[in-house]
Amino acid sequence: MRGFALGLVAACLAGAAGAASDVRDVDAVPAIRERGREAYAAFLAAPAPRAFAVGERGPASWRSGEATKSLAISGALYGCNKLARDVCRI
């Protein structure tokens, strides 16, 4: 499942046309709860660069509008790790 989440977010970050149908499916994101699904829907509507991080027990966080993809990724990971108090992944 982790590999799927990584691929899902990587495709979203890259704007891959072939994976667009999977990336836009909020229900396809593993391990997130209802609030996480709402956050993912908002993430999809946000401007790039953007990143979405998910914790193993369901917490999630996202960041967009940063100057670089790296800043978006680090911001999403920081927010998720703070909520989860555990390891989060992009």
C-alpha cells in the first residue's frame, strides 16, 4: 500500500496525464480517515508545487504553493509528522 501512495502522490506532483484518473480518486488513497479524504480533495484543487503526506495510522497533511517541490514535500511531512507523532510518507 505504501508504494501505491508514493506513486499516487508522485504522479500528482509530476502532473502525469496517464495517472490522472487514479490521482483524482480520493477513495484510492490508503490509510486516511474522513478528514484526510477532505484534505486530499482540497489538495487536488491546490496549485502546484504540492505534496500530500500520510501517516500509517491515518493522519495526513499537505502543502502547496511553495517555491519548490522540495519545500512542499518537507512542509507536508512536517505537518503530518506533527499530527501523527510517528513517521509519515509522501
